Amino acid sequence: MKLTHAEGSGSILKSRFAQGCRFALWALVAFGVVSAYGDVASGFTVDTAIPAGNAIVNSIDGDTVSIRQDLRDTKGEWFYWAFRVKGAAGRTVRFDFRKPDGTNLDIVGVRGPVVSRDGGKTFAYPLDGKATTRGFAYTFAPDENETLFYECHPYVRADWDAFVARHAADAAKGTFVVETLCRSRAAAEVPRVRAGCLKSEPKFRFMFTARHHCSETMASWVFEGIVDAFLADDDLGAWLRANVELMGVPFVDYDGAQAGDQGKNRKPHDHNRDYSEFIYPETKALTEWIGEHAKGRLDAFIDLHCPWIRGEYNEFVYATRKDPKIVPPSAQEDRFSEILEKVQSGTLRYKAANDLPFGQKWNKGVNFAQGWSSVIWACHNVKEPKVCRAMEFPFANANGAVVTPEKCRAFGRDIALALRVLLDGR
């Protein structure tokens, strides 16, 4: 078998996504791991030279590919993967997720892979109902020479830049400002955003964060929907711009989001366990921004996440409740959950009864043994927040509804509306 940059032989190309174009080839610099694997007999290649690419090919045997996720510096198992196939037009190829010793990996999502046949312009779930937890077979069209496969809808800096460009008119009006939070460990500029009431002292301030765990991409689409709500030409948008300043960080683990890392359980600890030590520049800068710009006062602090890929507490939207030893039960938190359930209008249906109480499932004190999360930090340090929580958004299935970027954006608006009702009564 003739290999090209075979992972099995340890040959890798390090790369960084060229941010100006969503699916440009990556430059050979600090970010990521790019590998290609193919052979003369198969006639096709599998590589990770795509934005946030992540995969290691164990072998290609005819029309069967044995593949696994690249865990890099992750402690234990996690599930994110993304790769490209070139030269397989007209063929049916089987992709089996396995460890190097042949052990099966259950890391395929509820609706199978998210697939793009147009270089990343659009994505769909063509194998919904056909994939298993351990793999899938895909038939390439006769003219399909390049196809992208992602575990979930990708979201990288180029997506954020496109979002910012769509709001150029709002930036000109002074209701939308993108700034630099800090420089990442790889010396990249990490964006932060303010929107809404920016020309005078706001009555309220909200903080939203996403991608503390960099592979949790659906949180970014929810984040977009929240910002959209502040800039919309409707009654909600007008009220938010008159009364609220939004502060937001779209990529807390910036480098990992661009490189296609897992993010969760990163050694020695991940970004959302870094609010005790602050080894990452983003976490330190985020807390300093709250202290300096907001004078330590926020009316809402909401950290956006995604759970595991399937099963209970992984296929519906929910909030995680806090340790009562840290923060006593809050009537305002309960009220916000009730309002959100009532005012939501999208198809990703939230139910307050689905919120995860402290002490159940993974929401236990031992889960934070490595360090404080952003929400725990905020509960200790932010002055009198009405809402202070993490919220989880599924990757593919939410109470039976197909999860898409558009539906996540709609839920982001629902969050903004629920906060308005909580604070304004209407």
C-alpha cells in the first residue's frame, strides 16, 4: 500500500486556517493536524485539510476506511471528528470508527455525519436514519469528487467574520462593535463583541460566552441568534438597544476552535475548568473585561454549551442548575426557565422540567475538581446577577427536531426575549 502523509508512520503537517476564506487551504503554521491517507488500489484519499479538520485514518482496504478521532491533548475519550474525501466519485465507501486495536468507537451522531458536497457552502444530513453509532456507508455521486464529513455543523473564525460582515450597517450605526479580547496562546486575535445600548449607560448588561469547549459548535449558532436579536428591526430589538448592552465572547477556546481540537478535558484542564488558575489568556481577559468594563455587575451571565452526542440529557435543550452550597436556589432563575418555555417560538423546544438539577448525572461537584467553571466564577464574583447559568444545546436532535444553524439562531432570539420579559415584564 502506498501512503501519502500516512498517520500510521507518524508523518504530519501542522496547519492553520487562512481566515479570509471559509474553506481555503490551510497554511503550514501553528494550528491543527493535517493528514492525508490513500493508496493506488483505492484511488481516493481521506484528509483533514479543511477548517477544523480532525481525524486519523487507521487503514484503507478497498472501499472500507477504518478511521478515528484525533484526541491530541484530550484526557480520555471524546467524539469530534471532521475529514474530507477526494477522488471517490461513483463509489460506495464504508467508514468504520475504530481504535488502532480494532475496538469500535461509538462517535457518530444521532443523524449521522453532517455532509457538504459544495466545498462547505451548505451542509445536510443525507444519512439520517442510515448511519450507526459506529460508522456509515456513503455513495458518492458520479460527479462528486470532493466531499466533507463533519461530526457536527462546523463554525470557525471565517463564519464569525461572515456574520460580522452581515452587520456592517449596524456597526456604522454604533449599535454593534467587534473588539479584541486578547491574543491567544498562538498569538491570534480573539474577538469579543458588544451590541445594543452602546452610546449611553445601559440599564442592564448581559454576558454570553460560547466555545469554552471548542468542539461544541452549535453554541456558536445560538450565540449568533442572540446578537441578531439585539440588532433586529423589531420591537424586541428596539427594546434591547434602548436598555441593554450585550457583552459576548464567541470563541473562548479560540485556538482549539480553529484547529479542530476536542477542547473538552484538555490537559491539564480545559478552558471551562480554568477559572481558578487562569492558564489561558482568554479566561483571564474575560474576567478582567467584566471587572473593568461592567464594573463587575451583570444582570445575566449565560455560558453556551453542547452535551454528548446522543442519549438522555443529550437530545434536548436544558440548563444546568448550580450547587446550592455555592448559590442558594433563585426564584429569578426559576422564573427565567418558566418564561423561556412560554415565549419560545422556534422548533427547538425547551422545557423547564428538563433542567438538570445539581447532584444528578454529570452535574456533580466532582465534575469541577480540576477547577472552577465560568459559571461558578461568575456566581462568586459577579454582582447580583438575575440569571447565571450554563445552557446545553444538542448537536443533531432536540426532542425529535432536527438541529440546524437556523434553528439555533431562532433559539438565541428566544433567550433574548425571555430575558426581556424577566426584566421588563413584557
